[in-house]
Amino acid sequence: MDTSNTVRNTHRKRRSRQRRTGLAASVVVGALLLSGCTVQSDRNIVTLDFFQFKGEALEDFTQIIADFEAENPDIKVVQNQVADADTAIRTRLVKNDVPDVITLNGNGGLGQLMRAGVFHDFTGDPLLDRINPAVQDILADIGFAKGEVNALGYVNNANGVIYNRTIFEEQGLEPPETWDEFIEVCEKLETAGITPFFGTLADSWTAMPSFNALGAYPAQGDFFDTMREEGENVGPNSEVSFEKDFATALEQQAELFSYAQDGYRGRTYDDGNAAFANGEVAMLMQGIWAINPVKGINPDIDAAIFPYPAADSPDERLLVSGVDVTVLIGKDTPHFDEAKRFVDYLFEAQVLEDFAASQLMVPSVVDAEISDDPALQSVKPYFDDEKITGFIDHQIPPSIPLAAVIQQFLFDGDVDAALKTLDNEWSKVARRTIRSGE
């Protein structure tokens, strides 16, 4: 069965219905954001305030709302979406103006909000039985309120090496399963006159995907819990530290950048997507989020993803994944039953499958079908086998200039200086904000 055609046909039907009905859903941007949780237009209709952070998902959620309202005429859903969603939601929470239903990215900032105790506890909810346990583990690592489960994973991304399958096939190459095989692939590509990677360090954040992927291995277990316990004592003599545990990861990252094109320090993320789309290089050190912009340039490119093979054994490979969209309910919403009805609808298999396919993401529930896009299919086994792990930069306080430190390291190659800087920055933050043992 061609699931991509099914998805496309579903979207065509929905968009046709959208034109006929004029979109029953209301999209309120900006003006209603700070105006309170509930707007009553009819005493027999409950209006839910739906705060969602993802601008590129505006159209998808608009259609979902229209379909939901058609099936639930007693509920009206008002979608609030603004450009600076992180600031907006914090402003509302400070004012105790908590939306009824919320979507947020599963990053470190979400952990801070969840620990504030403003979201519903889903403990015991049947939806949890359907969500991949490894996905919920990633959210737990970010930090729920004590003893609670405050967020549900909805769709996940994948951080790995994007590769041109056509180039690999023409060169007789397979996705590497060990580090030595990875370097051998790079060497064979160079010998064939093909640039292995396109580096894009003009945008400092583009150093993060490879750092997160390679650093995930030394960060397994209780590394960050121990770092928080060490607090301001983190350093070369502490039980764990960047200086003690991350040297190999940085050395591997620098080795990969040695196979990038000349002038990679001055090239941007957009430059990299264009070069890869046009077949100028074989691989990108990015994540699945780059596939859509690449296909916007070259719709016919055959691209897939493999995890960074930095483990000692192929069986120990891990795919770094973030929970791209999480679903939450305001703790004290006066319309909990209606909010829960909407959340349950979001998690209906067809609704979730269509959304994930449109956003080129992996559904977080185990009973949802994944799109047949090669990039998604290439990462599916790691989700099926629960061999996924979270982004380590979500565990690092945002006041630490991580991207700038790693960018500078990739410029000068000084492993010791970079790791010492990270430990010193961690210690400074700990003196201000982290109490040992928390």
C-alpha cells in the first residue's frame, strides 16, 4: 500500500472540505494571547483556548480543529499561535493565565515549566499506554513535577547523519555501523572526488546536531544527575565532568569536520541545504528537520538518515531524538472534560498520522503508522527498538553559551580549552541556581 498517496489524498479531501466549510476553526494570533483562557460565545458551547507553539503547524492544527468541531459541536477551539511562543507562554503563566490545552517543544525550557506545577498530571491516563516508553523517558529526563507526568509525547524528530542514497549506491557504500566504517566511508568519498560533508559554522547552532549525537554516548546513565549533584564542584577532579568524559566526543566531532568543504566556517545552514539538495556533497550533519527545506529545492532527492555510529558495538548505536511536539493540559482548567476530549482526538491514529506525515516527524505512539518517506523509514527501527535518547543540550542550562563554545572549538581544535570552559560555566551556573542534590 502506498501510504504517501493515502496521506496526500487525505489532505486533499480535507483541504477541499476546508474550502467548502470556510474553516470552522478560529485562529487568533496575538490579540487573544494575553486576554484570558476562555471566551464564551454561546452559553451552550464551551470555548477552549489552545496555545500551540509551532508556526509551521498552523495549517495542520487549523484543519484538525475544524474536523474536531464538526464532530463536537458543543466545543469551540480557539488556536493561539505567535512567533515568540516561549516568551508568550511564560508571560501567561506568570499571570496565572494558563491555556486549556497547550503544545510545546520538548526542550529544557519545558522542564522548567513542568516543575512549576502548572500542568495537569497524566499519571494513569490510558494514552500513556500507547506512547513509546522511550519517548516518555526523554520527557522525564527533561523534568516533570515531582511524582507527576505532565506532558505527552506527540511527534518526534531525529538527529542523525543525512545522506544521499543515490551517491552511496553509486559508490557502493552502505550506512556505517561503527566509527571505523564511518571514517572509511568519508575516505572513499574523498578518493572518488566527492566532498563528504557540507559544514555550516557561520550559524553557530549548526555545531549542535553532531555534538548532541556524539555526546549522547558519554552522557548515558546518570551523567547529568551526577553533574547536578556535583554542582559548583564540577571539574577535572569531580566524579564526572565534561573534561573527564567528553574528550573523545569532541575529537570525533573535529574529525568529521575535517571532511567538510573548504570555507565551512563561513557557510550557513541554508547554504548546506542547497549544496546537499544539488548533490554537491554526500552528507549533512543535521537532523530530519532539514529534509523538508532540502526537498523544497530538489523534490526528487533520495535522502535517508543513519545515527552517528560512535558506540563500541553496532548494537549499541543510539539515535538522538527530541520530542518535537508535546501535549499538555492546564492544571486548573475549568473545562477539563472538554480539554481532555480534544486531546484524545489529537491522539486518534489517523489524526496523528496525518499530522506527523505533514510535518515529516515520527508519531510518538506505537500504534500509529509512520510515513513511507525514506528518511522516516530509515529511523523507524530505532523507535521500534526504543534505541533513542534525548538531546543533551536540553540538560545543559541555557545560560551556558554551549553553541558558541563548540563553534570556537571547531575553529581552533583546542579540546582541553573547550571542555574546561564548559565545566567552568557549569560551576558558575551552579553557584547561582543549582543546589547540590536537586
